[in-house]
Amino acid sequence: MFTETVRELEKDNLISRKVFPVVPPKVEYALTKRGQSLETILRSLDQWGLNDEQKQQD
């Protein structure tokens, strides 16, 4: 599941993947500029969810 998700994100140019030729295998992921451009949107969505959750509890 994780592998499928990161491969899709990489395919959509939202993350980059760097593989290191070491044992055990090492892979690093980073947001691309395109991925970083989603930060404001995702933070707003997160805040909406927190606010909605609080409303549901009241």
C-alpha cells in the first residue's frame, strides 16, 4: 500500500525519490516544487477537519 502510494505521488511529480546504493537499502523522499505548492491547500483542509470535528463534539 505504501509503495503504491509513493509511486503514484512520484508519477504525479509531487515527490522525488532518491535511492542510495547501500545495504540495507536506503531511499529518501522529498516534496517537489509541485508538491510544495499544495501545502497551503492541505493545511487549510486540515484546519477545516479540526474545526468540523470540534463542531461535531459540541
